[in-house]
Amino acid sequence: MTAKRFSLILNGKKAGIPEIRNAVYALREQGYDLAVKVTWEGADMQRLIQESMNAGFDRVIIGGGDGSLNEAVTALMHLQAQHKEAPLLLPEVAVLPLGTANDFATSAQIPTGITQALTFAITGEASAIDLIAANDRHFINVAAAGFGAQVTAETPVELKDFLGGGAYTLTGLAKAIGFKPYEGTINTDKGSYRGNIVVGAMCNGRQAGGGQVLAPNAKINDGLMDVTLLKGFTPIDLPKVIEEISSSTTDGEFCFHFQTHWLEIDFPLTLPLNLDGEPYHCEQVRFEVKPKAIQFVIPQTSQLL
């Protein structure tokens, strides 16, 4: 059997880390065929993946954070869409976590140390996992829709954590006090909902926002997305809202948790939305699970499987 060939695609901002260079040299000395490519700007990811495929690499390793991983899976799906008549054999995907949060890698229990993570990316076993399409984009972890302007200083810390305060937003930070919820329609295979929403999270993985667990029971190979929706509320409702957010097993007066194969959002105003932390603005969005879309290197004991 021919030995696998590996292409490491590094986020350009992380390419100068000495430990990465040392780990690459060490793995090459062990006999692994490992090439290194570096991104400079947004369009580079698809080009470098295409080059890796053309060169016959069996596995691409994405060195970066959740955003880089998002660019990679979106690029793979775009390349596949361009070859509908003769489907492409996509390379396996692995991740070298180099972001600040690394939410997906952390929840998947992938090693976070550079040397250990790169070694696992090469030696680990790949499993078929789901992706979720959002119109023409794709994501691997979480899409979060934020309704409102920003989290205020008066917002309770539990709610601020859930909404994703700080540098890593769950998306479009929402005001908890004094907000004006967005009105719109959400359709799913469970039925339709029309009313106001403060924030929504469509989850393939389990956590976002730098460690905030949004879907503690989510699996990335079950063909379903786990959804959490938070309705508008008043200051007097805060204790109940926080209690319901913490409970992932029941639907409450303000917070709803459910699973679905697809979900459509139709709002009259542009919807602030993040896909794996990457901004995406659109009034109408259809989310749809793409079962077993890629082969991803993940511990076989991962809680996400």
C-alpha cells in the first residue's frame, strides 16, 4: 500500500511559530511525506487545497483556528460543487489548532499542543462527519445568529457568556437589557415559528464563543443539527431566562432546544450571522445538514462521534 502524502496549509499569521517548523522537520525525518503551504489572503485556501488535490495529497491539515477550518470545508464543498457530473475524491481533513479559542478541536478532544496535534493529524484515523450548508457557504461547528446591537455592561454574566461577549462572539452581540428583538419567521422540519428572537445557535459541534457549550449532546455524524433559540424577554424575566439557557433538555418559555435536518430563517432586515465565527450577512438563510460530507481526522473516542 502506498504511503499517504500530507499537505499542511498554514494560516499565514501562524507560519513563523518555531515549534511548527521543528515538528514538521521531525515528522519528515520519521519518513512522512509532508509539504507545507501558507495562506496570505482569503482566496488562498481554495487555491491551495486545489493544488494539494492536483498534486495527489491524500490528507490536508489545516493549521489555524476555527475560521481557517471554516474556509477549508467551504472550499472543499465549492470544489465538489464544480464537479457534479464527475464527483471529486476529496482529501481527508485534519486540523492543527492554532487559534485562540479552537472551539471545534477542543470539543472534539483533538490534542491542542502543536507537536502532539500535528503528529495526531498525520497518524490519526479519519471518520465521515457532517457539515452544515448555509446557502452557498458551509460550516463545521456552529452558526450563531445575533439579534440586537451589543451586550451591555448590565447584562448578567451567564447570559453574556451564552451570547458570546468579548472577542469571540457567538455572533452579532445582542443586548440583554433594552434590546429590540428581530421579528421574522423560522421554518424547520419540526414546523414553523413566527415571532421575535434575540439569538439563535445552529450547532453541528458543541461549543463556540471561546468555550461556551451550546449543544452538549450534539454529534457530528448523526445527520442532525442541534438548535437553540432565545426569544425576547424583559429584565424581570432574567432569572428564568438564565435557568432555561442552562437546561439543554427541555423547552422553556424563552429558550428552545431541538434537532432538525434543516432550518430556514426569513427576516425583513439583514441578519447578523457568524459561521464558525466568520461574518455572513443575509436576510434569508437555509441551513441544511450534509451527512457524512467529509472524512475528518478525529479521535475515535471523541464525544462528538
